[in-house]
Amino acid sequence: MKISLNWLKEYVDITLPVDELAHRLSMSGTEVGGVTHIGGMWDRDKVLVGQIVRLDQHPNADRLRLATIDIGGEQNTVVCGAWNIAEGDKVPYARVGARLIDGHSGEPAVLKSAKIRGVTSEGMICSEKELGIGEDHTGIMVLPEDAPVGASLLDYMGDVILDLDLTPNRPDCLAVLGIAREVAAITGRQVREPSLAYSESGESVSDLASVEILDPDLCPRYCASVVTGVKIGLSPRWMQQRLMALGMRPINNVVDITNYVMLEYGQPLHAFDYDRLVDHHIIVRRARPGEKMTTLDGLERDLTEENLLICDGGGSVALAGVMGGLDSEVTESTVNVLIESANFNNISIRRTSARLHLRSEASLRFDKGLSPELPMYALKRATQLMVELCGGSVAQGVIDIYTGKTEPASIHFSAAQVNRILGADMGLGEIEGVLKALGFECTEVRKGTGVEDPRSVGAELSVTPPYWRTDVRIVEDIAEEVARIVGYDNLPMSPLSGSVPRYEPDLERELREKVRNLLVDAGLQEVLTYSWTSLVNLGKLSRPEGLSGQPLKVFNPMSLEQEYLRTTLRAGLLSTLALNERHYGASSVNIFEVGSVFMPTEGDLPREQMMAAGIMTGDVLTKSWDRSATAVDFYDVKGVIDALMDGLGMVPDYSPVEDGDLLAGRTAAISITGSRIGVFGEVHPQVLERFDASSRPVYLFEIDLAAVFAQQRTPNRYQSIPRFPDVVEDLAVVVDTSTQAQMVMEIIMRSPIVSSATLFDIYEGPQVPPGKKSLAYSITYRAPDRTLTGEEVASIRSRIISQLERELGGTLRS
Amino acid sequence: MTQDTSVDEIQSQALGALGAIDDIRKLDEWRVAYLGRSGRLTSVLRGLGALPPEARREVGQRANMVKSVLEKALEEKEEVLRQAELQRSIEGGKLDITLPGRRPNRGRLHPTTQVVREICDAFVAMGFQIVEGPEVEWDYYNFEALNIPKDHPARDMWDTIWIDPPSESEKPMLLRTHTSPMQIRVMEKTQPPVRVVVPGKVYRYEATDATHESQFYQVEGLAVDTNITFAELKGTLYEFARRIFGTERKVRFRCDYFPFVEPGVEMAIDCFACGGRGCRICSNSGWIEIMGAGMVHPEVLRHVNYDPEIYTGFAFGLGPERIAMLKYGIDDIRLFYSNDLRFLYQF
Ligand SMILES: [Zn+2]
């Protein structure tokens, strides 16, 4: 909502500088998002309203003219290159020395005396851009005909526009008068309410029109007046100016008045051409199923029973509270006007405007819930202006069907109740002072008795909010009113007291964060991708395990890319890979993401499965001055998994597995004590192609963190540092090439005396028989309680050899 | 006499030869030549038996003297050469210390994760616990129970992404628009005192631009107890601002509106970039808005069967990406989910 400071000053005296006013409004809840000064830089005595009394050709230039400007008893000749002006036009005139905006550079500049093609220009006439109020520099700004010649332009049209960011609880602030009340309360002034007086004549309104409300639940009140003999024309300049300042387009005097009063009071009004209302009978009713109506914007609307209609004897004439109809619109030939000022149920208005995608200045006020007391004030104001500005006469009385009238509810509270919320120490008098300034009616009563006695100790206040404050209902609302006017920053501030709640750990979360740390430690970069995806993207992958049927569908996706909730992290990671390779110039991509995937559950919220997944491709060691690059391979990824599991205190097992997105024979299932927790392997080239990723080997791992969490974590226990020396020996065994290293390792590790073994060489070639490979281990023997003898080590070693022979057909490599 | 002369000769020849040696490996050669078992001086000593007794004594003494002279000279020479060798090896081992080092691969947490942790840590230090909730929520938790019934005008404050079937269904499901639903879920399960912070992803039906994303994080907070006041809300959030933005920070509280709190608050900090004088970061106001907050609305407490006559509390919510943008001077929120590694590697 935009507010004109000039208009505002009609209702309240403002002595504060504008910036200070804007600040105080913002602090008290009426946020001022921007301040625009119209003419803030104009010198009062140098920028004036002028009239062009003569236009002559410049003697030395075809494209220039000499304009003689009258500024009231004084005439000056200026050189002018614009062609949108004529003799008689009123224009802004600036004397030499005036501060203006340079039309070309856009920078502030002081107007200097200048000789243009041999003629001295005595000042200049200005474009909107030169005046700093617009971007238009193509022509001179032409002022209205009634602009007072010789007057300071600043006095004539200078203003300050406040751009307010209002909150939906304060429909009363969608009005200049509402803001005036706020300003009055925070600056300690009184509001001057507009006059509502006018004289009535002729017939009684009830003889001219009647109103019938068939659905009073949607229309608690309907007020109307009839003004006859109006002359349709332009509204006065001041009204047009104010409407435009607040962003509305002037149309004609009758429509402008309804808009003006809406901006003034916040109550939307509608003016009907009285003579076009069939039977002069207004019926307020729900639309019938299948009923249609053409709104002012020329569109035919399909209606439902949720929509409220204003009808006459012939049918619908307006979509109540949202938009008028074409058939009863005020036109140039209108003579008699029926003004509607009604209150409509805000939910009905909300649903109607939402369903029809039709939001109007009226609907955005109605849908926040306006006071049913408001229509009468606004009706009288509009009627008064109609008489004053359109030359009409008013029928006697007003129509007022008010079935939804409720007694204003009062709020009882003590100072202690307010202080309990605010942590302050305010007296009842102070609270009362604030509330009275806001227009609340306050009565002090003795606690509990309801008897008025301001002197009694422990008194309570009984307050009734003013009619326009529909948002204040409970003592917490009162506390806010008091706090915001006193100023939040002027209230006490103290550290949090009270007891700290009992510790309830979220172990799953702790595990997840630990996984993040460990993957970062392993050299991977964390990414966060979107939770949504498309069927196309998901279709590039095999179907995730545990997903039957469709992924969860978004009802109102922003785009097709966001139509489904992800069931896997793979798609996001592979897309991120492709994006970084193709657009961001990345050569090595080692990334991971930890996040939820969404598995639909019939009739319930989806199962949000916490996953960790990563992608590794490119170089594990980059090219450097002393070494060449080393590409990532399967075992680098396995090493990351090992390190991750070790960090979690778990020992993983790996077994060959098939996965639709990974290459067979280069894929391993990760298990902890027999339960599968994840998978890793080389991504299938076809999958990479579908994601438009590079063709180099790309490795992917994926771990179900819920499955990891379900595993018992081996607590880290201290083991005493060995007191007796290790014996380290190498052992090379020749086995079939198909034998898995893990099988050899298991045999070696069987003896408790073997404390560790490291595979340090794998050999296939002429020195071993075809179909065989040699695996060389460095084995560490250790006993906790003694120094091992050579015989002991030899006997374990020979047992290992014989078991390798027996179980794997292995032979000692000589 | 000839023997005598020859011993002196040996000495001078030996010392001369020793002086010419510049390589420690050649010293042994010299030792063998003069002092070895078949060396020249040894030969003299061995030949003593052929001399007359008098000469034998004299030559013997002389030869032994020469021997000790040569041995001492050898020792000294050896030391000199060793020192020289060491010096040479030190000099030869000089490195170009400006060559690049071999960096271990370093991963980084996403800047959002880092800031979420910072925020949570600040509140954990004040006795808050971290809890999380579902990203797909019921309308009830996201709106209804937070005092935002269906058709409430305040619903316009959150453009919502709905899950199929849409909002007309009996129990509408949505992508949570804030992490505030956890206020309800936490209070449903526990009794006061409550002090929690709720980090997590939230979603909005919103076209993206430099300052708007449709997916981002939020950290929600809630404290409920028997005597929690507005003053404590201010104090707690002030302490938070000091921890995150520096102990010299000033804070400002203004009235704002959120349906689930009353009174409603917006907190700003004085601009850390310009110290309050006004700059681009603070839009020349000197203040930067960082979070919304307020005293928990009694309707919200009633929804979870807390008696508002007994309990009060405050809630707050802030956006980690916005905090990260302020802290690091990031000018486009879309960078957070574009996952451009050139962006992510900077944190
Ligand atoms: Zn600043």
C-alpha cells in the first residue's frame, strides 16, 4: 500500500521529519519499505508553475523553439527542443540556479545560464526526468489546466510517498485514515476524521430501491444510498493526483469517489447505474451451480455456490466484494447512482478470488476481514463527496440491512497479565494511556467485581477495541499493542531463565552429522541438491529398491523438473556431476550428499529415508611438478567406505552384487554383520550417457543411514599397547586368479597370534603358472603375554600354508 | 743417520701428501701407505732390528714420534674433511621452498550445513536441543495447529507446494513451508520446559531469483516454560546475535506479524559491514533483518494441551542461507543449490 504524506496530513499533524516518521511506523509494525520524494530537490522559489504564452521558431535552429513563459507578472524566454507543447500549456519552469536532474547523465546538476545557438535561455522548462519524478525525457511535463501560474511547483505537487509492507492482520492499515490513526498514536496527536455531513432531499431511499440478503452468513451488512442527477465527468485534479499517487487510475468522478473512499477508509464501495438495475431491487445471494457472469474485465466466469452475487431483478450485477459486472457499470450517460457499501464474509471472498484467479483492490481488503461497522462511515463519506463533486442530490435516508451485528467484545485484564507476557513493570495507567491513544475505550474496574472503581488496588482494565481493529481480541493482543507503541526496544531485556530441559539425544541425527564429517575428511565435497525431480530424470536410473508404484507427486509443481519427490540421491548427484563437467569446467568431481528420499506410504506421510551417497571421478592425485595424475579407481572408493565405516566403529563386509545402474563385476554390496547397508561400484556407461556425463569411469556409492543406524556400533575400547615384540614375516601364496583376496586373508587371520596382515603385492605373469596369481602378504605375529619363539611362528606359518593348500589349492611361492 | 733422515723424510712426505688430500675416502689410502702394516713408517719400525742398538733406540724413538704426529694429523684432517663434506651435503640439499606442497585432498561441508551448525551450536550452548521433523507434512502441523486455519488471510504469507491429491482433500499433505510444525510435534510429545531448535529444509512455491529460492533451510526455535517473557525472548536472541555476528553487535526489535505468535517480532542487527552508517548490504538503513520471532500464541499452546494460563514461551525462525549470504557477502541465493564446485570450494 502506498500512502501520500500530503493526504495523510489531512487527518493528522505531522511535524517529524519523514525519515523519522518512516522509522517510527516501521518499528511499531507498519513497515515502510520505501520512501519516494516527489520534488524533494525542488527549490521553492526557483521551480515554478509556468504558462506558455508564445511559441516562436528559434532564429538559428530548425529543431529548436523559443517559448515565452509567464510565471505571473514576469515573462521569460527559454530555448526548447521538445515538440509536445503548445501555447497555453502549463509547464514546470526552472530558473537559472535551480537544482535539477541532468536529462542525459541522470546526475543532479544546477541549472546554468546558457546561450543556445545565439539565444540566451532564461531558465528552462522541464521533463519528468529533469524534475527527478520519472524516467520520461522525451517531452516537457504538461501540467493540468488548473495549475496556478507562478506558484511554487513544490507547493503545487510536491509530496512524499511511503511504500508500506503491511501484514495481513491489519486491514485497517490498507487505508490512509488507518495510517493516520497509527501516526497519531505513535506521535501523540489527534486524528481529524473527515466530515460525513450532507443534506438529503426528495424521495426516501426506500421508495427508490430495496435490498434483500438471502445469504446473511456471507453478507452480514449491506448499506446503500441513492444519488440522483449526477454529472459524470472528470474528478477534480486533487483527487486524481491522490489516486495516481497511490497507484490507481482515474476513470470518472463517480468511480474515482468510490476508489478514493476505499483508499481513505479501507472499505471497498461499488457504484451502480441506478437506472440499469432491473426493478431497483438488490438481491444478495449465493451463485447457483453452473451459473455464469461476465465481470467488468469482460471475462465470463463460471460460478459455484461458494461465490456470492449481487443481483437485481434481472440477474447478477456484481461478484460480491470482488468485481462489478458489465451490465450495471457507471457510464458517461449515467444520471442516477446507487452506492453499495457492504460487508462480506472474508472466507467466501478469499475462495472466490482464489478460484477465479481474480484479485482486486476490493477483494484484497475484504478477504482480510473488515469490520461490519465500517460500511456506514464509508457510505456517508462517498455520498457526501458525490454531492460535492458530481452535483447530485441525495435521496432521504440510507438502506442498512445489518443482520450480522455483534456487540463489541471487551477484554478484561490486569497490569500483571500484561507484565507477565512482556516481562515489564508497567502500571495500569500507562497501559491505559497507550490504548486510549489507539482509540480503545478503557474502563477501570475492581478486580473480579466488574464495579467501576479506579482507586482500588489490583484494578483491572476493561477495554473495547475501536471498530476498525478487528484483530485485537485477547490480552496477548493488548500486550502487543502496548509494546509496539511503547517501543520494543524500550522494554526490558533479560537472559533466558528457568530450567534447562532434560537431555534427549537424537542419535540418528548425530550419526548423520558424523557421516558428513567423515566423508569430508575423506576428501569429498558436500553438495545439496533439490528434493524434487522429474520422471524423466528418475527414468534415467533403475528403480530404487523398496519403491513400488509412482514416486510422490507434487500437485502444483513450478515446472516439470519439480513434479516428483526424489526416491534416490543418484539422479541429483549425476546431474550435478554433468553440470560441473559441462558448464563449470570441473575435471575431478568428488562429491557427496546426505539427505532424505521420499518413499510413498499409502494414506500416510511418506517414509523419509536418510541416505548418504557420493560420486567419485577424475583424479585422486592431481598432476603436479613431480608426479603424474592418478585416476580414481574402484579401490579408492572402497577405501572411502572403509574409512567411513571405521569412523563409525563398524566393520564392513563386501560381496559382489548386481545393481541396474552399476557395472556387473565392478559392484559391491556393503554389509555390516550380514545386513546390507549400501552399495558401490562403477556407474554403467549408459547411465552416464543418459545424464550427459563424461565417459570416464565414474564411481558411485550409496548408503542407507537408517540401516547403518540399526546396526550395533562397537564401542571403542582401549587395548593395551603390546609389551612383547612383533615378528614380521612375508608370505607369498599362489592361487587361482579367480580366488578372492578376502578368502586368503580370512585363512591367514584365523590364528589369534596373527595380529595383522597386509597384502603388498599381486603378481600374474610368467613366473607363476597360467591361470594363477601370487598374493604376497606381510604378516605380523604377536602374543600379548610373551615373546614369540621362532618355532612358534614357524608352526603357525606352516598351519596357514597347509590350510591355504587344503581350502584354496594354494601353494607357497618359491 | 740415513735412517733418521728417511724417517723425517717420511714425515714430510706424508704430511705433504695428507695436505693434498681433499676427499675423505682417500684418507684410508694414505693411512695404508704410511701407517698401514706394510706402510712406510711401519717398514722403518720393522727394520729396526737390523740396526745397531744405539741407532735402533734413536730411530725407534724418532719413528714413534713421527707415527704419533702422522696419526694426529690424520685425525685432524679427517675432521676437517668431514666438516667440509657435511657442509657440501647441506649445501647440495638446498630446496626450492617455493615449489608447491602436496596437499591432501580436502572436502568441505556445504556452506549451508556449516551455517546451520553454527546457528544450532549457539542455541545448544544456551540449553536448547536439536530436533528434526518430516519435510513432507500434514496441513494440520504446517498451518492449522499453528493458528493458521484454512482460508486464513495469513496463508498468503507462505506460497505452498502441495502433494497430490491437493488441498481440497480431507487431510492435505504439503512440503513444509517452515520448520515451525515441529513446535507442535515437540510439544505434543513432551511437557515443559521445552527448549528446541529445529533445522531443516523448507519449500516454497516461488519463482527463483537472486534473493528467492524454492528450497532452502530454516532454523526454528521454541522455548516454553512457566515464566518465559518477552524480555527473555529479546535477551536470548540478542545473545544469539552476539555469538554469530560478534559480541559488539547491537540489536533492534520491531513489531511484526506471524499468526502463531503474539506479540510478533522482527529482529535486526546493526550492519557489521558499515557499522550502522548505511551501505549496500544493509540497503543504507544501517540495520539488517535476520529473523522473525514472537511470544507463542495461546491458541498454539491450546492445540497441544498446554495451559496458556500457566505456560508462556517464545518462538523464532531464521534462514541459514540468508545468514551465510550476509557473512560471506554472497549476492545470489541460487548459488547454494546450483552446486557449482567453484562456489562450494570457497567455504
Ligand atoms: Zn551497512
